[in-house]
Amino acid sequence: MSFIELTPKHQQQLLMLARSSLRDSLTTYQMPAVEENELDDVLKVPMACFVTLTIQGELRGCIGSLEASRPLYQEVIQRAKDAAFNDYRFPNLEHHELGKIVIEISVLTPMTRMACQTNDELLASLNPFHDGLLIKAGRYQATFLPQVWDSLPDAGLFVGQLKKKAGLPVDAWPANIECFRYHVIAFSENG
């Protein structure tokens, strides 16, 4: 599912902005300066995204947004910094790690509400390896990007671990649960 076209040039620009955000945050403690008039219009469209940082294939930070609130290029810059310094699961990125970090950007399509009344209905309606999933139940919520299917290829396990991440009972179906599907355009420095 494609809602915008991000050419290889656009992807490279966004990866370079994310890398600059990490470098500048470590050295000058400021966000990178961007000449907005030099960017293609598609990078100025408000879009939601996640930035994932890995070192030797191991997660080092991942933070993103689920709803578009600012231009994509600004979102990438901010989320790269957040993944490096505001992911509570990891200590702040250190300068010696910068050369080891691999950046992946996932640009989200708009969310689509799923009409599921049971866990079985949800499992049956998922498209493994394509769907990202957001679940909400009151104050509890969590999401898995489509890339998580690589490590959780079974739909039952995928949904169960997502419920666990949200703080919900794995085997329960809360009366107030809402499920949303989305897709991503994902690209990384590894190609």
C-alpha cells in the first residue's frame, strides 16, 4: 500500500537528516539546520514516522509518532534524536556509538480502524508481514511496526506480545479495545 512516493533521493535525504540529527545532538547539542526551500515538497508534507536505531542488528532505540503533526523532514529529525536520547529502554547514545549506528526510517500510512469484536476476528483479518497494528484499551496502548513480523511471524504471538507491551492481559479481549491497521514505507542505511 503506497500513499506517497518517496524516491531513493528522498530516502537518502531523510537518512542524512536523521544522521545529522544524531551527530549534531552529540556535538553541538542543537538540531541540524535545514534549508527548507532546498527540499522537495513531499518531504514537507505532514506524516507520521518511526526512527529505529540498531547496532550490529540489535535494537538501540526506536521512537516515532502515530499521527502526522509536522512536516516529514522535521519529524525524522526529531524522532532520530528521540530514539537516541529519549527511549527509556536504553541509555543515551554516546559519541563512540555514532559510527556503529544503523538508521531505519518507517513512514506510516494513515491508520484504518479494524472492525474486530474478538481476538479470533483480529487474527483472521491481519496481513502478516504487511500490517502494522495499534491497539488501544482505555489508557493502555501499544503498536508494532510491520517489521516486527520478522521476529514474531505467528499472528497469535504477534497480537499476544503487543497486548503484553500495552500492559493488557494476553488472553483477554477488553470490551473497550480498539484496533488500527497501517502500513509503512521503510528504508535504512543498509539499503
